[in-house]
Amino acid sequence: MSISEISSKISFILKDELSLDEDKREVVEYSLNVVMSITIGLFFVIIVSMFLGVLETTLTITIAAGILRVFAGGAHCSTPFKCNFFGSIFFPSLGLLTYYVSQNVSNIYFMLFASFISLLISLSSFMKYSPADTPAKPISNKKKTGLRRISVTIVILYFALAVLLIFFKLDPEYILSIIIGMTWQAFIITPTGYRFLNKVDYGLTWLSLFYRKTKDKGGVF
């Protein structure tokens, strides 16, 4: 049973118990779907990152990107399962890469340079593309302006936090995690980011079909 089916069943139960109208039931169903998807996705990100030994780094990247995503939007896969599958591999991989880079490059000037470049890239992206909506869920111009301002403010705060951590000479692992989380979210709202996720989505669909065909033929999968 999929997340959508579970959310739908629970929403109908709540509708009967709380005497909700159809509009409120749909809101409940959507909210349950979002909360369950995020919870499951985060659970698998934590499990994989713990296995790789980069839990703190991965969570820092995920949270930094996730906070911005709330206001900036961005590309995503066609189903919650694909999003969670991709996230459970991609974010721990980013965490692992960040960890190894931080162990070998901790020069204060490099960290300041990386933070500044990330700031320029992020500001350019968020000012031009944030918030990234979809044809199915368009955002009014007035609301877009407010969300864009919030996104830009968060980017500036991230940069200030990174610089502060650099001067206090804290672990570069966390500084790079903030920078990478911010830069990833700046990328995923661009047209190139959307094309990248579309290719990921296509690849996951192909893998799913390959798995089913192999299974039907009695293969090792």
C-alpha cells in the first residue's frame, strides 16, 4: 500500500469521526501525505548516513537545504517513493563527500572563498528563480515576492553563520555542510536542476521496470 493510499484511508476515517467536509478532508489527506513522505525519507537518510558514518554531516546538509526548500520550492521526482529513494542515496553521498573534503581542506582562506562563491551562486539563483512553482500549483506574484525575500534572507543568514563558524575555528565539516546544502537548493530551483531531476526520475522509472521484468522472468532480483 502506497503513502497516498494510506493518507487517503486515514483522511476518510477522520472525515467520519470529525464530520469534516470534502475540502477539509482533502487538506488532511495532503498534509498526511507530505508529513509521512518527509518522515519516511528522513528515516532512510538517517539509516544510510549512519551506515556510512556521516550522520551529522548529512543531517546538516539536509536541514540546510530543507529549510530553503520550504520557501523556494524546487524540482522533485514524480512520486514520493522516487523522491525518498533518491534522497536516501544522494544526501548521504553528499555527506560523505563533504566529510572527506573537510578532512583534507580546512584552510581558513579556502573556507571563506568557498562561502563567498556559494553566496554569489545562491543569491543569483534565488533572486532569479525563487520560488520555483509548477503549472499545476502556480504561485501569485505577490506571494512570490514574499517567498523570494525570505529565501534571500535565509541565504544571507547561512553565509553569516558560515563566516562566524570559520572565525571561531569550528569543525570545517559543518561549515561545508551548510554551504553545500545552500548551493544544492540553489541549483535545484534552476531550469538545469529541473532537467537533472527529470533525468533522475526517468532513470528510476527505468530501473523499476527492469526490476519488474527481471522478477517476472524469475531472475535474481
